[in-house]
Amino acid sequence: MLLGEIRQDIVRVCRDLAAAGLAVGTSGNVSVRSADLVAVTPSGLAYEDMSADLVGVHRLDGTPAEASAEPTSELPLHLAIYASTDATAVVHTHSLAATAVSTVADELPAIHYYVAMFGGPVRVAPYATYGTEQLARNVVAALRERTGCIMGSHGAVTIGPDLKTAHTRSLYLEWLSELYLRATAAGQPRLLPPGEIEAVADKLAAYGQRRLD
């Protein structure tokens, strides 16, 4: 089976997204790029019924390399992101808080230093019908110099150098969205200046455990 381990990882992440409430029913989709191939979730299949063999593998032009089911209708979105960025993983959710933010704001501002992990305030891409090239173009534009965006009246997209990073960013983006909704319900949030976001981005780049010997 082509990209067998990657396909298994995609199934695991999809089930984690469903458990976290970031995907409802058959909504959302996940992909991973490996060289000139993309493993991507199938269309219209509940995550609890998904298995690795149903996660298709497609070429960068969208043609199937090994696929037993139709790919997600958002395959053009995933392929456009891979053509325009150096990402190797894409997570698209229909998370509640991020979608709610998309209906009231043009961006998720710097209400918390976590926006630094996305490169700054998170843009809201203009609405377009799902599965269309226009939606793909809107999202690619919103992702410029960013690792995540919110899709107008739709959901959210996070990207990364691997699936774990893209998945983790989807959780943080939903947390930030929930924070924004609560803060704006209570009053006018105080925002962090761009210089602080840049400083935090530098710190995050070196964050984590490392050997001391």
C-alpha cells in the first residue's frame, strides 16, 4: 500500500479531530504530501468508518495513484496549498469557534501570544463555495506568511512541516478563537503589539526539550 504509515496517521488524526469536536460527521479533511504524492481523506465518510486503505493517494495534478474511494471535495484546496507553500501537511476543520469568528471578524487579532505560532494575526479568507478553485485561491492568499487561516462561514485550515504540527496548530487555533469570542463578549480586548509577537515567534522557534550534555 502506497504511503501506508502516512495513511494510518491520517486516520488517527481524523479520529482525534472528531473526538475534540473540531470535525462533525463527515466534515473536514486531512492530507499529507510525500514527494510528488498526496495522501488525502475520502469524501463523505464518517471518521469512525475510515480505514487506511480508504485514504487515497493522488498525484500533484489530482489524478489518483492509488485510491479506492473518491477524494474529499476539497482536494483542489489541498493541492493549491502544496503548490503555493512548503507545507507537507494540511488539516481542514469545521471547528465551531473558528467558524463563529469568521462571521464577525476579518482576522483573529493578537489577543494572545499564541498567534505567533501562526506568523501573526490569523486572517479570515473570504467565503466561496466549498470545493471550488475560488475557495482555494482565497485560502492560499490568507495563508501568505501564515501557518493557519480561518475560512469565511466555513471552518479553518492549518498547515505544517508534518501532520503532528498541522494537527496541533488546529487545536491552538480553535483555543484562540474561543478566547476571542469570550473576550469580545465581555468588552474590548487589549491586543499585543507586533514587536511582542515577533519576539515570541523567536522564542517559540527555540522552544522545547534539548540535551544539556
